[in-house]
Amino acid sequence: DKTAFRIDFTLNGQPDNYEGRQDFGDGEGSLVQHIQNYHEYYAKDENWKNFVLHNKGPKAWEQDKAEREMVLTEFIPYLKQHCNLSAMEQTATAALREGQNISPEQTAYYNAVVAYVQDCRPLLNQGQYNLPEPPKLADFDQSLQDYKAQVQAEIAQEAAAAGMTVEEYAAAGFEAPQQGSFSIYQLRNEDSTRDYRFEPYDRLQAAGRTVDKANYTEVYAAPLAAGTTLEDIYRTFNVDHPADFKGHSLSVSDVVVLHQNGQDTAHYCDSVGFQQVPEFLRENPLRTAELSTEQNENMIDGVLNNAPSLGELEAKAKAGEQISLTDLAAAVKAEEKAPKAKKSRTAKPKKPSIRVQLDAAKKEQSKRPPPREKTKELEV
């Protein structure tokens, strides 16, 4: 037999309750998971849909769908966030109650966690699901705070050397922008390209032809000096060829590809000026970072062991996400504490820059396999 239950809660500032039944010995998981599974099942069940339509009509079915949508997209995330807060509070309270083997910094941290949970519950009940950042143990470690200041100073120094603001430098993955370059492509000397040679762009389009990279070969590549324009390139490769240039003078149907700020743009040399031809470049779709819908899970378990690695921070920065300097300092310090081979007491080598450390960490980072999905048979 299933056991009836009732949850009283405050959602969006309004008191409410949820009632249901669950067999607590069916191995289905937590009560929240049971509620989620139940509504996901009936939201997709054609037999239930047909039953409601036949016995209650279309309006009742639309109401049924709307209620399940609210439960799955609002009520379930609300419950999960409350569960996360409760887990944080329980762990922090247990640590404070034992209190024998924790440092003063840890004591301050766990007290801050308890206060954070108490502050967040009213916010969550008012419908504020984007909760503030939770406390971190690193914020209570004075030596780490000193190291954070050192990291900030080094980042500012490297950003200034790159001619960038700190924000721009972080968004670039803590790497100075590379000098731009350009490449010149000319049609292959083959019968298959005969109808493409020296053709204006509009004539190619009228004939149903495209500027296909497969028809071209790269004949020259060089760094792109600051301020150099396409017209400058055209003039140089018609009037003053570089000694190592082996192609013909830049002409109609040639393509110039500019490599600037990590992006490539292709430009067709037309009868007048240049025509941008994105079709010349192969697509290179970027991976979209998937944001987690659950906040604060496993915040305390392992404390510093759960902190992001240098590789993970570098990946976030590359994806344009904000990263915490506290996390960065902790990751660098953790890597420095990793076991190393014994060294003779010679002159201490210079610590590599933050950019170099991130670059090295990126090569060592391994991808974590995605968690397996568990399929559970729902008991109706």
C-alpha cells in the first residue's frame, strides 16, 4: 500500500500545499524524485491523455498539462534548492557540534554557511531562484587571501603588458591576443576551375556557382601588420611582391582570408573591391556550455577538493563565463601543493605566469564521462 503525504510550503510568497501517495519501500528514491517521476510519466502517457479528453474534455486536459508543467518547471526545482540548502545546513551544524578537530577558519566558515542558509530560505520562498554565491572556505583562509592578492596583482600586470583591461584579459582566457595573419588562395590550375577564373562574384552567383575552398590552394601566408587593409594587401601583391611569393598577381577570383582575434573571414577579390564570402570557410560550431539547474550541491563535501581545477577555470574563461579570483587562487595553490620530485636546494625557479599555468593545465585536463541515466519503472 502507498503512504499518503502532504508538503506545506510557501511559493512565490503564497502558502500552499501538495498532497500525494508513495510506496516508501519501492526503491524509487527521494520524495522529490517520486513527485518528478510521477508527473513526467503522466505528462507523456497517451492513455491518461485519452482518458481525460474522453471523460472531462479538452479544457480539462489543457488544465492538466498546465498544472504538470508548473510542477516540473517550478515546484520541483524549488524543492531541490530547498533540499540543497538543508543538506548544507545539516553538514555545517554537525561540524560545529563536534567542533574538536576544526580550525578557527573552519568554524567561521561553517557559521557563515548556517547564516547563508537562513538568509536564502526566505528569498527562495519569494520566488528568487538565483540565490547569492554561498560562502567558501577559501574566503576564511588568510594565507589564501594573501595569495589571492598576489594573483590579482600578477593578472593586472600581465593584462597591462598585453594592452588590455583585467576584464578583457580574463575573457580572453588569460592570454594576450595573438598577432593577426592573412592567407592568399588562388584557383587550382585545372580544367575543373576554368569557368571560375577571373570571374566577378555576381557572375558566379548568376551561374549558380559558389566560392568553394576545394577549388583553391593556399599560395601565401604571412603575419598581418596592425592597420593593414585588404586594399593594402591587393596593392602589395600587384606592385611589390614579397620575394617568397610564388603565385600570380592578386586578381579577380582570388580569395584573401584574414585571421584576426581568433576569427577567420574570407574575402573574394572582385572586379571592384572585395566581397566577403563566408561560404568559403568551413563551419566550426562551438560547444555550448550546459548550465546546471541545481545550485549549491556538494558545497561542503570535500570543501576544497570540490573546487574547480585550473583546467576547468580556463575552459570557463574561454567560454566567456565569469570566474572567481578566489577559485583561481585556490586552484593554483592546490596545484603547487601537489606531490613533486625532490629538488636540490638550488636557486628557486621563477613561478610561471597565470597564463602559462592555465595553458599547461588545459593540456592535462581530462574529460569526465557523463553520468549514466537511470530508468525507473513508475508505480502508478
